[in-house]
Amino acid sequence: MTTTLVIEIIRQAFTQCFWLCLPLLGVGFVAGILISLLQIVTSIQDSAFGTVPRLAAFLLALFLFLPWMLYRITEYAVSILGHLERYAG
């Protein structure tokens, strides 16, 4: 196994991690901004008012994106494990 191949495998792993996390982080970011703006407008300072909707948005996004995420990670695992002969030697 060459250094170039190791770097390529690590690059692919980081790329997959990025694409798997992006939808959930995006939804969490948008929900956080919207909830914060709503708290500013209504002057509500209760921490539960901000935490519960953000958690609900995150869980809803996880529920919606989970099939796509599982497909991506399965596809990546098959591509890695399906070509084990190129890593030997």
C-alpha cells in the first residue's frame, strides 16, 4: 500500500463524513437561527423554549435523511471492502 493510496482513502473518508453530517448540521443551523430570532422578537428568555424546538428539528431531519445517509455509508463501505485486493501488499 502506497502513501498516495492511504491519503486517498483518508480523503474519501473525510469527504463521506462531511456529506453525511451536512444535512443535519444545516437543519440545526437554520433551526437555531430561526428560534433565536423568535426569542429576540418575543423577548422570551426560557432555555427550554430554544432547546426543545431545535432538538425536534434535528430529530426530524435525522428521521428524514436517515435512508439517504444509510445508502451513502453502505455505498462507501462496499466500495472500500469490495476492493480489498488493492490494499494488500
